[in-house]
Amino acid sequence: MGSDVYAPLATVIDIFSTIETYRVVYSGKKIYTADYSGFYVPTPALSTDPDFIEDVKQDHPEDLADFTYRELCFNIDYFYGQPGREWVHDDLQTMKLDELLTAKYPDIKKMLQSTDFKTFYFGLMHLINGLLYDGGHTTLEVSGLFYGDDDLSELTYDALVETGMIQKDYGQQFKEGLTTKTDDYFKCLETRNNAYGDDYYLAQGDTAMIRFDHFVIDGDGWSAFYTGTGERPLKLDFYGEETYDTVGVVLSGLERAKQDSNIKNIIIDMTCNNGGATYAMYAIECLMTGDCNQRIYSRLNQYSRVLKAQFDMNFDGRFDENEISPYTGYNYGVLTTKHDFSCANMFPWFMHGHGAMILGQQSSGGICSIRITSAAGVEFICSSSSNIVVLDSGENADFGCPIDADLTVEGENPYVNFYDLGLLSEKMNAFYNAI
């Protein structure tokens, strides 16, 4: 062995998993490389590979169960970003995870130390989707473990809520995230769709509005566009759903607004947007403001740094001094609701920093770089890695972005005023005239 240094594979995996979501998963018998975003290497079908599923579901000997628990604590202690909304956020400021579980949640600790896979998994559900639940960025990747397995079907989210496994105080926000937002969301979606019809663009008088539901880029489409073998993307298939390419639709909307000399206010409609890829958000921020900076705070070294995004604003395939957007002269606004999460919460925060008006209803929150990791081969998304996004003031931006004008009304449908362009014009003009 000489001077060689050995470390447990699980520890090495935890240390080197990245916010780009490239990671390695060890099932107990096989090593898998995986890439959630599809940027680096082909992703093996972890959720459908029968060998992977069978290996992961095996019970553990006592020494491996003990190691798995201690490795999980190490992972959360050092690489969990503590974004701010998790149930035990305040406790984690003064305690390590093992100390917290020992003092306040010994039943969960016992489950996480179990040699029985099913019991261990119940413990993970309580920890990740209970104590650490933050709206959706910290959650389990669970789908493949349950397909065709009646014995484990009771572990699904709905079943946990229904049977009472997630009924304790810490699980209340998780329960609400599964239930109470659904009906309200569909009211918002129906109202929005009735306003736009089949279009992505609305305009009346001096105000235009552009809508899209996901921050997503058609990578193949843009590659074809840049190589001269395809048109500029506007729509793409997104997990079986036709949706708008974020850059393509915003750019098309801005071009339509520029053709109308009456337009001076442009509102980006986030009302039914559930987030997505940060690079898509950076791109449209650059198009509208000419600039995009993000401040990151690290829990590990307690320093913050500013990341600057570059975007090819003239679409010539180069980054150079000619990256000047022709769309920076408008009065911008962002229309938000409580259904806006992740990038759909980050975008209004960033535009708020540029002085844009935020209208509608306060967004729900979520603003971090996720990191996918695992425990005993069971993958979970660990919110924000060891970093969190902060404002220039140092304030945590994980909570909903404050609004400048509340458009909600009392009654069955609080969103009836959200697409009244006459009202939106009035609000926008009052806001910018007061500056």
C-alpha cells in the first residue's frame, strides 16, 4: 500500500458531486455515472435498471448501516446549503445533524440507522421531505424504486401524507405543497390561457406582456440555428409537453414589441412558471438589461463572490465587445404569483435588483443551485449545495420576492385582474413616473 491513501467511495462521491448535477452513484455492487441536466455524459437509467433497483433495496449489515448514517450526517453538515425555509433552519445554525436528531427527533435517527431498507427509506422521507423540505429543491429522487413493487408503494408522497407518516408539525409545509396549491394553480392557469389564447404575447396601448411556463433551452435547436441548419427555436418538446424555448419566446416577444412604437412597458409573465435552468434566466436578463450578475455565499468559507454571465446578444457565435442588447430602453415589469418557484422566483428578484416593477402576488420562493447526491444508493436533491444566492446586501433571497403592486382580489378567483393590460399600464406608468 505504501503512501497510498484510501477513502470510502461514498465519501469521495459526496465530496465531488457538483452543482452542475454530474455525480456518481454506488448501488452496492455497481458504480453509475449520472448527469441530471444532460450536459456531460449519457445518463444511465437509474430508475429503470433492474440491477440498480434490486441492489439498492437490499438490507444492510449493521456496520454498513452505521457508516451510511454517519456519511449522511457528514453530507448534510458540510454540503447542504441551508437555504432558509427548511423547518429546522434555526436549529442547524447551532447543531450538527446528528446532534439535532438525537435531541429532538430520535425516532427519525433510529430509522436512518436501521439495517432494514424500508425502515431506512422511511427515515429518509422524514428527513429530506420533512425536516429539510423547502418547497421542492430538497427532495428525494424516488420514482424507480416503486414501479411494480406493491410492497413499497406505501412510500409514495401521497401515501405518506394520507397514512400520516408526514403529518407531524415539520411536515405541514410539505403537505400543503402537495395539496392546497393545486386548485388555485389551475384557476390561475385557466385565467392566463383565456387571456392569451394560443399566443405568447399580449399588447394594448403602451404595454406588452410575454409569457412562458418553464426556463428551458432547446439545445439541439440552437446548435442547428448557429450552424445554419435550422430556424431559431421557439417551441420544443419538454418531457412530452410542448413548451416555449425561453430565449426564443422572449426574443420573439421583444422583437414584436420593438415593431410597435407605442410600446414602452414590457412585462414578463411568470404567473404559472415553475422554474428551470438558470442559464436560460441569465440569457433573458442580459437581453432586457444588458447585464447579469449573481452573488453566491458559501457556508464553507463564509465568503461571497459575484458570478457574471455572458450572453451572445447579437447571435454571431462570439463573445466580444459587440454584445449590446437593443432592448434595454423599456420599462420592465415581472408578473408573479405564489406558484412561481426556483428560477421563477430568482428572476423577479434579479429584475427587482435592476429596478424593474414586480406586480401581482408574491412568489413562493426557492433560489439556489441544486446538488444531487445519495445515501446508500438512494438519490436525493440537496438544496443549494453548500452555497446560497444572496442579494448585494447579503440578504437571503430564498424567500418570495416582494411586490410593488398587489393585483389579487377577494373571491373565488384572485387572478381576474392579472391580465387587464389597461390596469397593468396604469400601475407601470405610476411606478416609473415616481422614480
